[in-house]
Amino acid sequence: MQLSDFAEAPNLVSLFLRRADALGSKPFLWTKPEGHWVAISWQEAARRVCILAEHLRAIGLKQGDRVAIVSENRPEWCIADLAIMAAGCVTVPAYTTNTARDHLHVLQNSGARAAIVSNPKLASALLPAVVKSDCCEHIITMESLRAGQGGFQVHDWSPLLEGDASAARSAVDARIAGITRADLACIIYTSGTGGAPRGVRQHHGMILTNIAGTVTVIAEDFGWDEDEAFLSFLPLSHAYEHTAGQYVPIGLGGQIYYAESLEKLAANIEETRPTIMVVVPRLFEVLRTRIVKQAQKQGGAASWLMGRAVGLANRRASGRRSATDPALDLILAPTLRPKIRAKFGGRLKALVSGGAPLNPEIGGFFQAIGITLLQGYGQTEAGPVISCNRPGAGIAMETVGPPLPGVTVRIADDGEILVRGELVMQGYWENPAASEAVLQQGWLHTGDIGEFDAKGRIRITDRKKDMIVNDKGDNVSPQKVESMLTLQPEIGQAMVAGDRRPYIVGLIVPDSEWADAWAQARGMPGGLEGLQDDPAFHAAIRAAVDRVNAELSVIEKVRRFALADEPFAIENEEMTPSLKIRRHKIKERYGDRLAALYGG
């Protein structure tokens, strides 16, 4: 397999089938259904893709028809995605956390004629939307589902995988010969941090360019091995996992393991021994907290070593150096770091962070404990990967690295990051006004503010539309302040506000473990509800906020704060499935409480 494969591949299905023909009986997709890992081979996956594609055509789907997928990460997701494209149709991934209202928006906006759903629980939210829609005619169920009333047909998954494999492959080969890199592959709906999701039109060349650039980084900086393995756990309906967690492994000829759950992720990492993992910053924050707490509980040498590693990371993040740091590196190398690497499977090349900005202190922590962490940058509208840290270019955690090969980036006069190349979308689905607003003269206007450093690495300084502008016209980065707050042991989550106001205020979610321990030490019941009105509890949170304020400028300081009633979560619609906070949703719920912090 050569890097030229990506330049030559006319579409994603051709790339997959080329890999399947070369790798044959080697394992491809792994799950753990009954306590042990089982694999589907490349050739078996290709057989299922081609036969399912022909059944999709047989039930009446035509070239260009949209087909939604509502499923947790599993082999069938990948097979369905490829089969939809092999049938000449367009995939419409939908989040498993969608409400019936969300599903109706996606179905109606995309005009999806069919939907593939994995289980009855997910179908319970999807089917009411299908009934109300005026476009969805077919439901394909991976697990048995009782047919309901409505103007649609229900098809079981298993019979759609049976048929003449040779004839199906011939039909698929003939069909995809007419699919070009410019043709639409999927419509991925943004996760809606600021309002109703918009459908991003991702064409085949867009994703193929992302694969080529990412594989180049892996091949040149880490080496391209025959046994590359990825552990998939971020939602495949998100562009980051869809490209980096599914199609990059396909491009590499690697294996994909599907994590059982977020709760079992740590155990799955040790079992599957991935070589590459794609992760979002929120998970890094959680992992850092857990790793530090485990070491502290062990006490003795483990706690001492972890303390030294944290100190080393903090100094590096702030640009400071100690004369003893080289000696400390020598101590950590044979002691702490091998044990940490073993917890990550022992052969991990890199964790790749994307989806939101990463606090440099978090990145420095993982580097200090011996885990290579690369911060990437991108948007759904760009495939989604635009740039990534590379060891060969020098990893600087305050940057997101240089642009990937084949990507052109420039900084506009107002500091906005502009992107051009085959990775840029052709526009939003059925939304020309929104498309024209971000696509101007071939450049994607990202809405992010940034700059290049001396080595050509991109440094993101803020999100243009999230910027807080106070009543004096000063700009404040909310993400910077929030990330610093959540590094405090007392604070689990935070959102700051202050647009057109005299100062910054915060909404704080206390760390649950810390809050329970605090209450227990005082003989009080745990849980946030019983602590909301306790002055001593507020004073403890105030002390944490003040520690952060000591490192902030005057305009960035959090002058006053309120406590949230519960954690921000996907379930209460205050976080996206990729674990970014939904500011508009939080402000809708807590607007009065935030206003009260200003005396109004």
C-alpha cells in the first residue's frame, strides 16, 4: 500500500475495496459481544458491503438518495456507511442522543428516504420522527423491531446481507466507476453548539484528502506498520471520528476495535493495545484527574513521582524551566512512564486531540508521563482535519501544528483563519445563504482567530463568534478561562459569560468526588443540592476561582460566580455528543442566575 493510493482513489468505496482485496482474511472490525473480542475480516466486510448495497437498490433507493444511520459505534455502522455509498446514495449520520425533534430536523432537512437503526431503544426516538416526516419510506433495523403504524416499510438487517457476492461485487464495481472525488459522500450535521445543526456536504475528495494528509503524518513521523489498531469510542456521527476513527484506519489498512462503553474504556485500551487513538479534550481532562488521583491514593513513591510529573508539566506549559528538570526526566523515564504506557496498551504511538481547544497544561501533563499527545485542529466543514502537531516539526502544545499536506491556510487581516483545498466543503445542504457566508472566493472562513509561529505552526487564539466583548470593548477568551478553571480539583465544569457587561462571571459545576469528600468530612449529605446554600462550600469554590484569577489579567478575572444545579451533560442538552458545552442552552437555563450576578 502506497500513499499514492489516496491520490488515485476516485471515491471512498474504491479505497475500501482495494484494501479489502489486498488484506483478505486479515481481521478488520472487532467487537466484544460476549466477553471476548471477535473480528470480521476485510473480505467478509467487503462481501457484506456489496450485498447490502444491492439490497438498498432493490428496495427502491436511487442514485443520490439520502440514508440516515442511527447507531452506536459497531461494525454494522461502518458496513452500512460504505454500503450506502456503494449503492450510489449519500450517508446522513445522526447522533444516538438525538431527540425525536432532532431526528425530524435531520430527516426533513436532508430529505432522507431511508434510515438504518441499530436497536429498539434508539428506534423509540427515531420512529416518531419518521412518522411525522414526509420523506422517509424505509427503516432497516440491525436488531428486531416490531413494525409500527406509519407510511414506511421495516426491513430486517440480516436478510439484507445474504445473496450472490460475486454478482453484487460486479454491480458495485460498475456503479462506483462513475463516482468521482467531487461527488457527495455524506451530509454530517454539526453538533449545534450555537443553534440548529446545519448539514455539511462532505464530498469523497474532501475525506480522501484528510486521509492522505493524516496517513502522511503517521508514516513520516511514526512509521506505518502492518498492525495499526484504532479504538473507536467517539460518536461516528461526528466528523472527527467518522474520518479519523474510521476512514484513516481504512486508509492505513488497520484494524478498528469498538469500545464497549466509556466506563469500560480504560480496560478496553489495555486489552486492544491501540497504536493511535483520537480523543476530545474533555476526556483528557477526565483521564488526567483519574491518573493523578490513583497515584495519590497509592501514596509513597507513586504519589511522589506523579507530583514531580505534574510540576514538570506545569513548568513546561508556562515556559519556565528548572535546573533539575533534566534529572527529573531521567528519573521518570524508567519508573513512572513505563507503567503509564502499559495502562495504554504498551504500543501507543500517539493520542490525537481534536474537536475543541486543548489546555497546554493538559498536553504537557501527558507528555510528562510518557504519552505522546498531538493536538489537531479542524472543522466539519474541512473534512474535518486542517492541521496537527508533528514530532518532526517540533511539538508545541500551545499550537495545533502545521497544516496537513494538501491544505493551504492563511490569516486574514482581522486574524481569522482561512482554509483552501480539496478538503473544504462544497457548502451546507439546502442552505445557500449560510454557505455564502463562510465560503468566499474559494476560502473557508473558519470563524477561528489565530496566527502562525516562527516554525509555521498554527496557534489558535480564540473563537471569533464565541469571543466575549465587555462593555469597554475588551476581548476575553471564554475557553481559556474555562479550561483554567476546570484544572482546579474543586471544579468539574465551568462556563463564563460577560458579553457587553462590566466584568466576567462564571457558572461552576463542582467536581463531584471533591464535593462528596468535602461534605463527608463535615458530616453532611453528599450531592450538589444539599451544598448549594452552604456559605463554607461557596468559600471553598471561591478559593479555587481566586487561584485562577491570580494568573489572569484584570479583564479576564471571574469576579462573581454561581453554582449550577447539575453537571452539564448530553442528556440535558447542555453538552454536544463531542463533549463541548452548548453555551446557548446553558444561558437559556441559567440566564436569570447569571444576570443576578450583575445585580439584575
